[in-house]
Amino acid sequence: MRKIPKQEYTVEFKEQAVRQLQGGKTTGELSMELGVSDQTLRNWRKAAEAGKLRGAGAKPVTPEQMELSRLRAENKRLQMELEIAKKAAGVLRERSAVKYAWIDQERAVYPLAMMCKVLSVSLSGYRAWKRGGTPSRERLSDTQMLALIRTLHAQLKGAYGSPRMLKEIRARGFPAGKARIERLMRDNGIRARHKRRWRATTDSRHTLPVAPNRLERNFTPAAPNRVWTADMTYIWTDEGWLYLAIVLDLFNREVVGWSIRPRMTSDIVTEALTMAWFRRKPAPGLIHHSDRGSQYASQAFQGKLAGYGMVCSMSRKANCWDNAPSESFFNSLKNERVHGRRYATHEEAKADLFDYIEVFYNRSRRHSTLGYLSPAQFMGNWIREQDSIAA
């Protein structure tokens, strides 16, 4: 069986996963979202509580702190049930299939059992619907379809226009036509977030050596771990700027490495590359493409590339199209999540970026280049195809 090498995780990834658990998610929920086993997540949380997860900053928990944590959790549960009821008000009187669709979309936000309880549907009914065992394929009226569209639009934070919305609705078992979805969205003012411009983060005014463009805009490699692209962007918070560096596998457009830091130094791109290598461990010869920024041309980063046996490729000067896939990812990130948000702290921004990359984008977001599959789905299909050929 052909498989991607077993993933390993950096401290930064583990820290953000632990914070998701501390924020109220169960190990079962986060396991499904991140593709990490329940036991691994429990081990990370235990290490953080013992102060052994480097960088987590946690100390051993006293009995008093545990009781206070329990009371806070109970209060948060009650608040969460009220929040679910308020957000689901538009589907409370709809058929069970519409409720299941709302629940399915909210699984990254709220506990499954709690949502079923608030919406007065059974957990077994939801699971049957996920398997296609309920009559969810009946045609919805325009009123019902509009309620579903509004629910998905709100929960996806306005990320999808009509093409992706159509795919999302069909994937949930509801028959829908392109013209109908376009009409309902247009007539009711439902649209994807508008694009906005932002400044570049590339500083190519340096005397460091640069590599030729070996990628030459060949953005469709035949297999994973053949070509990775990398880039950086910035996010404003009330505590100041944060910078995000990513590494993207062009095969399935998955973000395989990332790092978030308050300074735009060579460390941030080196850490993103390290995470990507830990997770994929590609064979030597992989092409790593980036812009000509000083961070990527630095001796530290070039040494890391050489140590991993990767071939360096850089965009031509002042030509953003040479790294279009990475630019496209940042465009999606900014329009679908960052724009319209105000982050009070660095930690709040880091948690939200982690959620977008690891929970939504890599595992759920429908990508037009991938036939409207998510990066994880596209990779899973490829692995199954390789297994079938090998058999």
C-alpha cells in the first residue's frame, strides 16, 4: 500500500492543538479535524499540563485549579448551548436533513452531541444521514434551500461563492442546479467576500545569491512531494504585526508547513520548512520554489534546503505569477478569514490561523483546482488509486 510517510509534528503545531483542547474541543472532535489520534492528543495535553511540552508554558495543575477549570467548563457548556440555539434559529423548524447539514458544518465549532441535543435530533440519525441513509435527497423548496444556503454561508464565514456553494450542497445529499443556487444567492445578496489588496512582504534588495526559476510555472506535479512552494504574509493584531510563512505541496495544494512569528526573519521560513519536512519527509530532489526575498536567500535557509536534499528555485524579479499558488492561498486566507476580523492578541490570531489552515483549508475547503475536493480528499483519492494500480 502506497502511503505518505507518517507525520511528525513540531512544538508549534502541538501547542496550538493543546490550546484547541483547552478552548473546549474534545479529543474526539480534534482528532477528526486534524487527523491525529485521540491518544496522541491526550499525550500532548498531559505533557503541556506537566510543563513538558516545550514552549507551552504550562505548569502542574493543582486540585484547586482543576475544580476552577471544571466550573468554568460547566459555565462554558451552558453558554455554548445558548449560542448554538441562537445560531441555529433559522433551521430549528426545518426538516431533520437541514438540521443535519447545519450540524455537519458546525462540527469544527461545537460538540456533536450538544448540537444534536439543542436541535432535538438524535446522534444516530445524524450518523445515518452522513452515511446517506436518510431521505436527504428530496428536493428542497426555495425557502428551505435558501435557509440551507444562509446557514452554510454564515458558518463558512462567507468563504464560498455560488460554484463552491453548489458543490457543498450536492455533497450533503441535496439535489441542486447551478442556475438555482446562483439565483437564490444573487436575489438575496449572498456573495463571497470581496477581494482586497495588500502590500508585498518580499524584499529582494539584497546581495545574497539567488536561484534560477526551475519551476517555470509548472503548477501540476504528477505526485506529492515533487514540488513545494513557499511564501509569507502579514496579519495585524492589537498587539502588533504577526507574520505567517507557509510551505505548500503543489500536488494537492496542502499547507504542509507553517510558522507564525512577530518578526519577519529567516527563522520563520526555516521553521515552516522544518515542519513540512517533519510531516512529509520527502526524498531528495524535491523542488522548493519561493520568491527572491532575503529570508529565502539567507545562508541559514539555503543550508537547511541543502541538508534536506532539496533543489532551490526562485521567482523572477518582480514577477508574482511565478509563485501564483502560494499567492492564491493567501488571497483565500485573507478574504475568507482574516479580513473583517479584529485580533486582540497574538495568541488569538495564531489560534484562528491554525484553525483555518489545519481544520478548514487542508481538510475541508473545496479547491477549484482539485475538482472542488479538499486537499485531504484529493490526497486520499490518489492514495487509493495507487493502491488499486499496485493490486
